[in-house]
Amino acid sequence: MTALQFTEGQRLLLGELAPWQILALADAPEYWCKWIRDSKGGGTVHYPEWHAAGVWRATYSWGLAITALGDYMNERKRDDPAHVVTLTWAEITRWFESLPAELRAEARRQRKLGIALVSRVVDQILAAGITEPEPTLW
């Protein structure tokens, strides 16, 4: 199966997500779409043309959008003219599920490797704070 096609704007919209989110979506899109949706994330865009235009990334119950400021209650529908580009959760899920199995497996490995590296760093940070051994009770 070949990957479904996105427009260039939709590809750029996906690129606005954090790298770990992209790896997570490739690994388990249905789970992570729900997680991203429920986290209500959004914010400043990185793509220079969008940044110059003063738009931002918004998370909606129906999907993601690059949109004009002012929708503070996230009530805009997908077809709202304020959106520059949109992606529904169903489109995102279908796209990631259509990726080659090898690419999805590599994303899973990289995502898990990243978490392990973070855990090791956290363990090292916490261990660095230990200056003397715990007293024993007996």
C-alpha cells in the first residue's frame, strides 16, 4: 500500500507538530490523535510565511488547522474561511496507517529509544542530587 497524498500545506501543518508527536502518530495514530486532540495544543507556527501572516496552529475536536487568531473557544468548523489549511483526525490516521510498515516500525523504535534516553538522563540527574546514603532503620 502506498501512502495517501497530502497537499503541501497539509504536509507543512503536520511538520508543525513536535518530532516526538510525529513519531508517536506513525507508531499508533488512533491513540495519539486522541491524545493530541484532548491536550488542546496549539501555538505559534514555525513556517516563515505563516509566521509572517500572523496565523497560528490550533487543535480542534475535528482536527488541526493553521488559522487566524481570535478563535479562543475553538469553535471554528473545518470549512471556516479563517483557516489557511486543515487536517481532520481521520485524514491524519489514514495517512499514517498508509505509510510503509518498515517506516512505521522505525518510528516506533526511534520513539522508544528517545524515551529510554530521556529516562537515563532523568536517572542521572536524580542520582547527582544524592550526597549521602540513606540511613538504615536497623
